[in-house]
Amino acid sequence: MNFDLSQEHELIRQTVREFAEREIRPVAKDLDEHAEFSSTLTMRMGELGLFGMYLPEKYGGQGLDTLSYIIAVEEIARIDGSQAATLAAHNSLGIGPLYYYGTEEQKQKYLPLLCTGEALWSFGLTEPGAGSDSRGSKTTAEHIDGNWVINGSKIFITNGASEMSIGCTVQAVSANVDGKKEFTTIIVEKDTPGFTRRAMHGKMMWRASDTAELFFDDCRVPETNLLGKVGEGSKIMLATLDAGRLSIAAMGLGAAQGAYELALAYAKERKQFGQPISKFQINAFKLADMALKIELARNLLYKACWLKDQGRAYAMESAMAKLYCSEIAKEVADEAVQIHGGYGLMKDYEVERFYRDQRLLQIGEGTSEIQRLVISRYLGC
């Protein structure tokens, strides 16, 4: 076993880290405070080549492996969860289904633009009454006169409402020839009549990311907008989530790394009883436990990426990585605030934002409870 990263991976980490420190960190607090989505930072991430990293060059990508992409998400999340959410959702949930299940015509139409950072794409799965139970979708799609007519709504859709968002892949209920319930995925572009997008505000976390409600009122799209085959929607969505869990895990890992570094630096500077608080065993042990958990999380996540890049089964390891990385993000962020004491509760200190941002990671793209269910099924329970 060789745990060394390649020179290419190390260069990606260094490049993305420098970008995040230089361009994201100085504005992250204000963007969070004003709940402002940044088109500028999104375009800059595109210029850096962070969108479509794993796509072939003919579609505008860089032909890199999964681990390269995951390292990029990790490094952005080390500074700001909101920008990492934009990056992760667009790559995994937006670009992913189009690349893996789209026709050649669909790929050529959408992917080159989506790799530039000038446009975003969303993934319409969650509904007001269908979260963990994705098969509880109520949004419908009827095939009428060579068109798909969609009715229903989606909620908590990342990258769904900003001006940069040009469309969404939507899961809808369609009826097969026997009248039985089945699921189909359909491409809906932003200006389609009957398609309304509304930004959601008042969020506790990821305040500078774009979260949307989507509404479909006799929204009519041509049958060529079908993604994959009729009835394969659930399969497409669940496979997309398997890959998407890796990026959420990367967000957890990056958040934990960022919170740990803030706590370590503060503990070395803050003095009580005549010495830095890092010298007190209780705090030194907290920091040691943080470092241990981060190391374990990174090894698990990188192994899952390696399995995917080797073309091997990785769904169980993906669920494990998502579960563990999101849980240790919670634990590390909590202890990081504790080390900061009262200052950790003030918005002037970055760790306060990390404490809020990590909370979605145990919910989004499958709750921690659902991850345990997925893992247990792979175990034969």
C-alpha cells in the first residue's frame, strides 16, 4: 500500500488551498452575514478548472480522477462551506447525471458550458413530503403529444435559483403501460414555461450558497429532454447519490480540518494561568483527538475514491465515508468552539461559522440514519 499522493494531487491541493485562502477567506464572513451568493467566486472556481474536473476534455473537463476532485472540495470546505456546497452540488449532482446518463447530444449541449463556471445545474429530488424516502415523490410527469408535462414541486435544491443556474434534472413519477408507479428523470431548462424558481432565505448554514424551491405547473418539455430511459429515474438518482456522498464527505473532512486548525492556532495564542491553553492536558487531548479523527476520516474517504477510480464497487465505502466525515465534522467543530470559549460564539471568529455550516452535513444527501441503513444492507442485515 502506498499512501503518498501523486505530485499532481499535491499540486491540486496547493493550488486550491492558495486560491481559497487568497480569494474566499477575505469575503466569506460578509457573504455569510448578508446571505449573498457570489457569482464572482463561482466564476473564479470555474476559471481555476474546478468544475467538471473528472470529465473528458472533449466535454470541457480535465480528465482527472475522483480523488483530484475530492481534494478540491476538501480544500474549499476548509475555508468556507457555502462555496464548497456550490462546487460539490454542481459537480456531483448537476454535471454527474448529465455526463453518465445523457445522450451525446445532451452532453454536447450542456456540459461544455457547465464546466466553465459561467452556468450551474441542479438536481431535483427532494420534495416537501419526500426526503429520506426518495420514492415518496409526488411530482408527476405525463407523456402527452410528444412532450413531458410536469406538475409538482421540489425543495432544498442547491444551485436551483440563482441567475447562474440554467436548468435542473428532475425526478418525477410516471406511469408505465401497466399503470404502475415508476420514476423518470427529465431535463428542465430555467426559462421553460410553467417552471418557477424561488430562493430560500433564513438559513442557519451555507448562507452564501443558493438553495431553492422549484415549482412545476403544467411545465411542458420535449421528449428529447428525457435523461436515461423511462422508469430508470430512481436508479439514476440513487447512483448519483452514491457518487455525491463522496463530495459531502469531503466537505465534512474539510470543515473538520478548518475548525481544527482554528482551534489549534487559538489554543497556542490564548493564555490563562500564565501559559497557553494548549499546554493544559484537557485541551491538548482535545486537539489530539481531533487530529486522530481527521486522519481516520481522510484515509476512509480516500480509500472510497480509490475504489471508484479503480472501477470497483464503492457504494458501501461511500456511505461509510459520508457518515463518518460528517459526524467528525460535528465533533471537531463542537470541540473547536469549546476551546475558543465565549469567543467561539461570536461572529467575529471564523469557528462560529464552521459550527453552523457543518450541521447540514449529517442531513444532506442522505441523513446519518439513512447512511447506517445503507451500510447495514450491504452487511446483509
